[in-house]
Amino acid sequence: MQVSSLNEVKIYSLSCGKSLPEWLSDRKKRALQKKDVDVRRRIELIQDFEMPTVCTTIKVSKDGQYILATGTYKPRVRCYDTYQLSLKFERCLDSEVVTFEILSDDYSKIVFLHNDRYIEFHSQSGFYYKTRIPKFGRDFSYHYPSCDLYFVGASSEVYRLNLEQGRYLNPLQTDAAENNVCDINAVHGLFATGTIEGRVECWDPRVRKRVGVLDCALNSVTADSEINSLPTISALKFNGALTMAVGTSTGQVLLYDLRSDKPLLVKDHQYGLPIKSVHFQDSLDLVLSSDSRIVKMWNRNSGKIFTSLEPEHDLNDVCLYPNSGMLLTANEAPKMGIYYIPVLGPAPRWCSFLDNLTEELEENPESTVYDDYKFVTKKDLENLGLTHLIGSPFLRAYMHGFFMDIRLYHKVKLMVNPFAYEEYRKDKIRQKIEETRAQRVQLKKLPKVNKELALKLIEEEEEKQKATLKKKVKSLPNILTDDRFKVMFENPDFQVDEESEEFRLLNPLVSRISEKRKKQLRLLEQQELQAKNEEEEEPEGKPSDAESSESSDDEKAWVEEVRKQRRLLQQEERAQRRREQLEEDQETVLKPQFYEIKAGEEFRSFKESATKQRLMNKTLEDRLKLEAKHGTLNVSDTTVGSKQLTFTLKRSEQQKKQQEAEKLHRQERKKLRRSAGHLRSRPRRGRPFH
């Protein structure tokens, strides 16, 4: 059992305790229960109160005798009898359950809404009937006077299923694109649904008309809240005739009086996670709101936090046992949570012994998961020389290492390092010697980190001590002796970088003072080396007179020094840029550039394209003068008195080559014709052909 306290409110976790490794057999577990007192004193309130993987929803029947929970994997529902403190039955389902409702006082009538649009009815004997709704459902409520089930989901319609007639009725048409949650007031039967637009629509089931709309998205935005998206309604709960609680997807809970459209109170969880459930505790005027990380209990009149509960695993659902101080949670873990808060109320009748038990318990920290086992890595096994045990029962593989018995670990470690006691003895002797040396005159011992800063603080402390002796003023604590600033002189990450831009601009005159302190540091280091070399008593340290830091009060000199430092920084920055540019130029390799020529064009040279580009940039007058100079343009006067322009088009190289080829072709044809005519005119020689 784990005990936690917040605001002096004790919360007892009954499902928490020392858990045993899964690889242990039943025989070893029984033997461990006999030996280990912590295991033997565990409280198992309800036997097998867990799911194979994850628990999604949990509810208590109206008579308080049965606790029903759904989970995975495989999808199932389990019913626990509190009078017997054990599991009554378990039923496996076809698909995962979104939510369920207990219609009767016991477990004899249950309705399940599945994530595949099916609605499943169970009776005392088991499965009874199954039907389907047109759209995927997200929540539903039961209206007792009319025996109607109201289903909301990924649709603007609210589907109604009448259990007395056994048929669907006309749906309610809302203005929202989708509806997330719904609830029915038990006093006057008002039906309310929460939409993804951040509104709550209220309907009267008697006339099937909407009677009001609340815009909760705008009211949920407070001055100190950061909203990145539109708040949607994720939880809805009525309390009495006039009070309604609305939970948003951005982590706010709004309390409304049905007679007003403005919230009475807005409570922010400060986590930005959707609100999973809201419950009311009437005896103390509390509201229990939960998201996936925390359960907050706060006063509904003032909003002041009463207490909070933050389990180890994420929450899926929270159920408050009626008229008691017991809280049940469905977690993202196999084990379901049972918490007992005596301030909220007494323990239920079936576990009344908790009241006597909690009075005797003291606050003890939670024990680690495996107290009797030591986790070691492969490198640890190599150092201990136990690599040959890998694969044997002495080592159990777990993640990136192994679990081994803590007794075996201590024995092997003692055998590997038998001189551990001698080292311990030497350390103790060294500590005693240091304590005796503390009475002697000590040298100024500076830390390893920020030596100049430590020397400056020492000088300031000496000046303060002189001033307090003269004026008898109460001395203030020193930073060097304060534990809060101890890390600044031990961790190298806190070393002051005097070459940084910020330091040089903020402290332009520190360089003169730092040179003097560096001289003192060198002297102190030499004294420390001498003290180490001499094994005798340390010589008395001569106190060095703290040289006064001559800082000019003239503002002009300070401004000139800042400007000088800024010029130096700019010169260093320019030099750094030149070096980087030179390195980039050396690393870059020139690659050939390819140009694509359009279809139908002929590539001559890059010079022609450049000349064309220059001509296009010139005016018409300049282009005409240039063409007249080359002889491709002729300007003459006409008889009418106007100008006449004659252009001579230049032939391209391709046209010239084509004309030369045609000319050669014609010449070859002429030669062939001449040779053929000459052959016809010559007489045949030889013997006639018979």
C-alpha cells in the first residue's frame, strides 16, 4: 500500500505494492511471500482486478455490489462481485468498447457501444441482441421515462432507439457537424450534447425541440491560457436541476448555471490535455475532473484545489464509488487503480476494514519494483567476470541488460575487489587528517572552475569584513560558502567565457583588473605547488594585499572602451567570414553547365546570344544606325516625302551549307549526264551476238 499526501489529504493506493517479476514460478512466489514481509503484507482488495493489456472504461452498478470494466486484448468485459471480492464472470466481445451503460440496478441489463457502429445488449445470461447505427458512435445516454437511448457520434444527428417499441425513432437534427458527448439530467430529463464546435445544445425530450445553446469555446479562453486550436467539448455532466459541468479538449472545466449563458467558474488543468470525465462530490462540494495525466479535486464554489492524484500510468476513465471515499481508475496498464481517500467519505460496506487499517498505517515511501534483484549491463558482467552465466538461470535478460540476485551480486563484487575495506579505511583516515588541518592557517584554496570570479569574491569578502569591523554592521553570507551556488565552481559548464561578445561588451574595463588577478592566481598556484612538494607542515600564507581596482569614473572613457571592443569584435567577425568564404571556395568544385536549346533553333556561339541580348537592350534608333552601318538596312526618301526602309536578311550558316550542298549536287548530276551521253554515242566492239 502506498500513501501520498497533498494539502494534508491522505490518499491510499490499494492497488500499488511490491510487484514480483513475471518469470518467477508460482512455487517461488509462494516461497517469497513466506520470506518477504512486504510481499506478505500486500493488500489485494479484489482478486484478479486487472485486464490482460489495457482497461478502457469502468463503472459501478446502482446497488454498489458489482464493478464492471472493459478492456483489451482481446476485447472483453469483466464483472467483479464486491461481496465475494472476486471475479464473477468474464465475456469476450467482437470489437472494442467505446462506452457502456448499466440499465438495471445490477448487471442483468447492459448496453455496449462498439467502435464498429454496433450496439450490443447483454442480459444476465449473456449476449441478447445486436443492432447497428448509421454513423460511428462516441457516447450515449438512457432516458428512463421514455425508455429511449440517445446516441451521438460522427454525425449531426442524434439517433434515438426506443427499447419499449424495439425500433428507431426520428433522430434529432443538431447544427453541429459532429457530437462528442451527451448527458441527461436525472431531475427534469433535459438532454444535452457537446459538439466539436465548442457548443452545448440542450433539447427537451418531450417535444423534441432545442431549448438552448451555450457557446463554451469562447468562455473557456482565459487571460493566462494559450489556445492553439478550437476547444471542443470532451466531457459533460449534470448535477442537480441547475448545475452543469463542461470539459473541453484544451483542459478547462466550466461550471454553468442553466439559467445563465456565462460560466460560474472556469478551472484550468494547466496540462492542455482533453478532459476525460467530470464527477461531483456533494458532501464536500467538490468537483473531480480528470484528464489522461491527473485527477484534480477542487471546490466548486471557489475553485480552490482540494487535492490531486497523479497515477503512474495514463488514465482512460475515473469512477467514484457512490457514498464513499473510494476512487476507481481505468489505466493504460493491466492493473486497474483503487484509491481510498478517507476525507471524502467512509469505506464501502464490503471493505469496511480499511477504516481501521488506514488509521494504523504510517507514510512509507514506495518500494522499488524489484528490491531483491540487481540490474546489470553486459559491461558490468565483464568487469565482474560473470559473462559465462549469460543464458543460465542466474541471469534473466531484460531490455539492454540482465537481472541477477542481489546477494550473488554482493558476493561477487566482494571477491573481485577484496581491498575495498582498505580503501574505505584510507578514506576515513584522510578525512580525519583534513579535520585536524582545518585548525591551522590555511592558504587561499581556489576552486577548479571560475578561479578569477572566486578570487574577486574573496577580495570583496575581505573588504566587507574590514567594513563590518569598523562600522559593526551585520555581515551577509558569502556565495562561496553557499551550497546553492556550489555547482558554479565545480561544473565546467558554468565557466565564464571572457572571449564571448556579451562579456566583452558588458565588461569593457575588466581586462585591467583581470591582469592583476591573474598575477595573484599565478602566485597562489606557485604557493600550492610548493605546499604539495613539501610534505611538512604548510607554510603560513602571506595575505596578499587586495589591489584596488582602478576603474575610471569618467563616462567618456568607458564609452570609448566599449566602442573599441565593438570595433575589435567587428574586425574578428569579418576575418572569420573571410576564412569561411575561403574554405568554401576551396571545397567547391566547378562543374560544367549545360544549356538546353529549343527545338527549331541553331546554336552558334555564346557570343551571338550576348550580342543579341545587348541589341535588345538598345533603343530602336541605335539598332537602326547599327544595321545601316553593317549594310543590312537602306533608308531612302519617297516621292510623297516619307521615309522608306529596306531590310536585307542575312542568311544563316545552315542555309549557306544547304545551298552549297545543292550546288554540288547539281554539278554531280551534270557530270553524270555528260558521261552517259558519251557512252551512248560510242560504237560497240567485239563479236556480234547470235
